[in-house]
Amino acid sequence: MKFWKNHKKLHIWLGTDLAVLGLYLALRQNRQLMNSFADHVTTPLKAALGRLCALTSLSIMEILYALAAVGAVAYTVWSVIAVVKARGHRGRRVYSALLGAADGILTVYVLFCLMWGVNYWTDSFQDRSGITAQPVAAEDLKNVTAYFAERLSETADSVPRDENGVYAVPKEQILSESRSVYGGVTELFPFLDFRDTGVKAVGCSRFMSIMGFTGVYFACIGESNVNVDSPACLLPSTIAHELAHQRGVAWEQECNFLGVLASVTSGMPDYAYSGWLLGFIHLGNALYETDPETYWAIRGTLPAAVEADLRDNSAYWDQFRDNVVQGRGNGAFLMLPCFCITKRTSAAMRKSFFESLGQFVFLGPGVQRIRLLRGHGKILLCAGVPLIPPGGVDVDGLAVQCGHGPD
């Protein structure tokens, strides 16, 4: 009893964390409850916090990380000093310090589970849209990669370029346009309607590159952050990916789909080109794994401007290829689902989807195929393969941007 009283507050704190975590783990498979909790509690809360964060251009996530690092160091130093001074009851003081640290870490984890983990147990984008993963054929991968190459060729001259022919849209402009990128997607999928607050540029973006991150959604405050040190050509599609998270879409593969889709339907040339480029990179990696000769034949059709962007992106990530942190990430698998239209997809949505996208493609695990209804041809919503480094990965370790072939 005396032991309990000596650490009463810390034990109550720990008990509360464990109780909330246990409740979450016990109830998370109740889809209806998770939907209700996300729709009426966490999503409105994150949206409100995100709007507050948007009042400043500074990354609140970055500030919180810095404060957490300073706090952790200060707590460690304070605890060591306290233990040294606690003559006669150092064991009890060590226990108190360790329990306090455990309580803090567990609280952060519980907050993450409530603010973001819940979304993995709600209706997914596939559930709500009626577009689901299906197996497809290898021939379609070749055809769709060629289709993306054609779109790249068409849009390559629609963006400003520097003296080396590299994509030169100012990153400030890309960030400022981010609030408008989901207009086309919202028309296709009204349930994705959301009051966008944009994204934040991370001041320590170089460190993000070393870690292999291109974007981070900080769910606890509803703030999206992006790496602005990496090449600008893929920044718009990365932004679109992070904005999908703001809409409550948790699964990385679905955010990759929406990132490409939002970019190419945004009506903004810099975003459209970036979306086609990102899609081609993923498709090219997939095609290279199955048919290198065809990959190089299709790549040979790309104009010099696209090649300049591919080389620039590859050269940038090459410098981080051998660093210790990202060295582990390069072995990750790029897993994005292939989608198809199901009977649950409304006729109006199917018509709008087909007319807007034509043969739009997206990446999925393995080589996959989807069948469209009634003479609309085929639509590959993508095939995923192991990453071909160099490449950036998002905070969950799944690819947002990757290399573009074997060179």
C-alpha cells in the first residue's frame, strides 16, 4: 500500500492509459462504432485543430517535435540528478522516473490510436466509393504505362523549366495552390468534400530526405507537412497524397490513388504533370520488374523535359542511397491496390469517373487488371512492386515517391 501511495498519481495515469487503450482494442472491430466515433468526434476535432494550425505558416508538428526532444532530454537530465541526490531510496526514484516516462509515451500512443488508429477500422475509401482491388493482366500494365508516357509528353511543356530543362514551378506557388487540388475528385466522390487548410513546408526538410520521408500527416493536430528540399516535380502529387489523409483516408495505398487522381483532375498544369509523372514512375518500376525491354522502349518515347525531371529526381535521392537511416527503407515494398468499379458504384459516378479519366491508371500489388463496364475499355488503377531505389517514402514506410528505373 505504501508503494502505491508513493507513486499514486503515476499509477492512476498508467491505469487510465491502459483502460482507454484496452477499450480501443476491444471495440475497434465494431465498424459502426468506429465510423460514428470518427465522424462525430475525431474528424471534426482534427479539422478544427488543423484550421487553428493553419493560422501560421510554421509547421506546428515540427515545433512539437522540437519541444518533445528538448523535453525528453530535460526529463532525462532531471531524473538522473534526482536519482543521484536520492540517497537511501534511489531504487524508488529510478522506478518513479521510468514510470513517468512510460506514462508519457503510452499517452502519446493512446492519442495516436484515438486520433488516427480509429480510421484504419472505419469504412475505407474502397468501401465508400465502390471501387475495390482486383487482379489484372500483364499486358494492361504495358498499355497503361504507355498511356501515362503519352500524357507526360503532352503535359511536359505546360510547366515552366529552368536552364537545364528541369521542372521549375516555385514551391511557394505549389503550396499555395494546394487548397484547390481536390475540386475534381470531390465532384467524383462527394464524401471526400473537406475544407482544405493546405499543407506546411517543413523547415528541416533535408533531415526528412535523410530519413527517406516526402510527407507526414500529423493526425493529432490535423496538419499535413511536406518535404520541400526534394525535387519540385513530385511535390504537387505528394501534397495531394497528404491531403487525402486530411479527409480521413488512412490506408497509404488509397492515398496514393487519390494523390494521383486529384493531381491529374485538378485543372492545374503543375499538379497534373506531377500526377502523371508520379504514376509513370510507379508504373515504370512495375513494368521494369516484369518486362525491362518494354520499359526502356516506352521510356525512350519520353521528351527531353521529362527525362530531365527523372534524372534530377534520381540524382537527388542517390545522395541518400547509402545513409544508415534510409538504407532500411529502400527495401520496403510499394503496395498500392488495384481498383475496379463494382455494382455498388452508382451509374452517375461511373459515367463521371469514366468521362473524366478515360484510361486513367493506378498502381496495385502485383500486376493487376480492372474491367470497366459497357465499352469503356480498360482502366488499370495500378500495379505495385518492390521499390527501385533511390526514392522517398512517407511516414508510414510506404512509397510516396520512388526511383524511376535501374539507372
